Amino acid sequence: MTTARSLGRCVDVVSIQHEYGIWGGVDGAHVIDFVKALSVPVVTTLHTVLQQPSAGQRSVLSELVARSDATVVMSRSAATRLKTVYGVDPRRLEIIPHGVPDLPLVDPESVKPGLGLDGRDILLSFGLLGPGKGYEWALEALPEVVAANPAVCYVIVGATHPELLRTEGEAYRERLHAQVRTLGMNDHVRFVDRFVGRVELTRWLEAASVFVTPYPKLDQIVSGTLSYAMGAGRAIVSTPYTYASEILANGRGILIAPGSATGLASALNAVLGDDGLRARLGRRAYEYSRRMVWSAVGGEYLRVLGAVAAKTPRTELVRPLATISA
């Protein structure tokens, strides 16, 4: 724990980003060892709050929150879950939304030619590729969408998840490619099978007519991909996982039950076939996301970090804030 001990000499607050998979030990328990070795206050941001944690997962998360001077979650539903499932006092929690770039609201038609998709209606999903994203279900819905909207192209952007790549290589991606061939949808699906930077990702978001998150697991309490789509002002069709149900409420998106390709196709056709509906959904999402732009989120973090630092006697040395994620 040399790093943890050294931080006490050079920073006022340590910001920990917690996800079970990025910390070593059983259920990421090494994060507790790290926090115990610190001599400065801790602000922890939780990226996962499971509805049904294992005993080990519950123990790690509960102790981490107890040892943190402040805990940040990115949705009201995450705060509620911490209270009801983990017994956390809500007064110890801060709700700061997932950050998004401050993008202008752009007409997709102005972006598509630069991506070689002029004249196409782009459906978009992005993120690390792997089972659990519901892409198989979205592909199954595609023939019905194409029958009503022949110009549709479903674009799936993202490299294969590194853990999946380590265990089975590109077998999962190959299964998706085989499904596309079986469905006869080769001309209506494009895989961008690599990590894309912020500029290229922005272009794909701005080119999309509809953003799709067909996640089958409904307990997810935050989604960076969904947040980014809102920040770009895209119309969104999603399953009602916890985070989507919260931030797409009040007409900011279309929620559909998971598992029905016909239901997904119907929702996509409704949005693609109604310019007014698509514009309203995108505008409402965009307006809501203004509280999520990085400048606003950064200001909220400075408030929390500053309040925590103020509780600790300061030396004459002005010390920077540190962010440790692994």
C-alpha cells in the first residue's frame, strides 16, 4: 500500500471510482485495503450497485461506503437501492449525474455523408461488445424494421470486452456476424469493431436517427452510453432497466419490455416513421442532459470534494486532488 501511504503527503482528498472488476481480490476486496492505508479523506463514486449482491459483494460495498467521507452515485435509483438493500443512510450520499460532452444539437443529415451513410436511417448502439447487451435481440428485430424502413442501417460500435477477448477471443462477435448473415441483413448492419475516440464517437451519435439500448438485465443503475446519447439529443428506444426508467421518464425516450423482437421492431418503426415524435424525444433528452454536461458535473464534484477537504486541517501546502481508479 505504498501508493496509499504516499498520497497522504501530497493530496487533500482521494477520489475512488469503484467497480468490482477493476480492484483485485475476491469481489474487489483490495479496495478496502487501499482505503484503510490512506491518511486523507475519501470520496467514492459507485458505478455498480447490485440489487441482489452476493455476501462478498455486499460486504465490500458496505464497508467501502462506511469508510468513505462521502459517496457519490449517479442516479436517484442507486441512492434508493443503497438505502433499501444495503442499509446506507441517504444523508451520506451525493447524487451527481453521469457526465457527458457539451455537444450542439445537430441534424443527423449533416453528419451521415462523412460516415459513408448518406441517405440511410441509422440505428446506433455502442460500448464494449459482449453478451448481456441484447444485441442478438436487436438483430432479430431488424428484418421487421427494414421491411417498413428499407434505408435502415444498424451500427454497432465498440471493441470486444477485454475479459471476453481473453477467455474466448472474438467468438461472440462472430456469432453476431453469423446471425446477420442468417437473417439476410448484411446490407443493413455495420460493425465498427474497435475502440473509437471521443471525436469519432460524437460523429456516430450525431448521425444516429435512433439510439438503442436493448439490455435484457434490468438492474443496471447507470449507463454511460445512454447518457451520451441523451447528451447528443438522440431519440432513444430502450428496455426499462433501472437507469433508463429513471432518466427516460416523462417522454424523454421510449421504453419497451425486453425479450420481444416484435415489440422492439414496433417501437423502432414508430419512431422512424414519425419525424415529429423523433424530434420531440431528442429535444426532451437533450434538454434534460444539460445538467449532465462535464462543466456542471465537475462543479458538483468540486463542491463535494471541497466540503470533505474542509473537514480536515489543511497544511500551508496547497495540495492537488487525486483520482485513483485502480
